[in-house]
Amino acid sequence: MTLKDKRIEWKTHYDAWKESGKNVAEWCRDQEIKVHQMYYWVQRFERDETSPESETSNTQWLTVQADDESFSSEGQEPIFIHVGAISVEVRPGANVGLLSDIVHVLKNQ
């Protein structure tokens, strides 16, 4: 079973527990599930719900092909790229290769 499959299975348990109105111990006893495992997943799902990173977990990156000559930096303001708690300021005339490397590193974090 992959981690993704396991997460789906435990999310189903978590949702069923939440709907039951019972405390974790009672629900686990009825379902014959180990209480410590359920507590682990309850903490994990509740942390994910309150985590600012959960808002960015659906981030999708697109590849953009750009020529250095196609950009005129006159009169342009800097742009900011935000990924979770990380912000990158890109000023006009920035090194496109360096920006590409930075985006690659952020993408793989």
C-alpha cells in the first residue's frame, strides 16, 4: 500500500470519526482500530488543515520559455513570487537563468 493509499484510507476513518460525535477512544473501540494510530492521523489531518502550507499544496508550476531580449525592463516594477513562507523578489533585468534555478529549487522542496 502506498503512502497515498494509506492517507486516503485514514482520511476516510478520520471523516467517519468526526461525523460520529464520539471521542477517539470510543470510536476506535467500536471500529476495532488501534487508538494510538488514530491519534497519529487525527493530529496529522488537523495540522494539515491549519497549516499555511496546506493552501499551497495544490501549487502547479508551468514551464515558460523566454528570450532575454524579449523583455524590456524600463518602467517595470519588481514582481514577487510567494511559495509558502518563502518570497522571492524579481527585479527588472534579473538573470533569467538564476531565476530558473531558484524556481527549480523551490519546486523540489
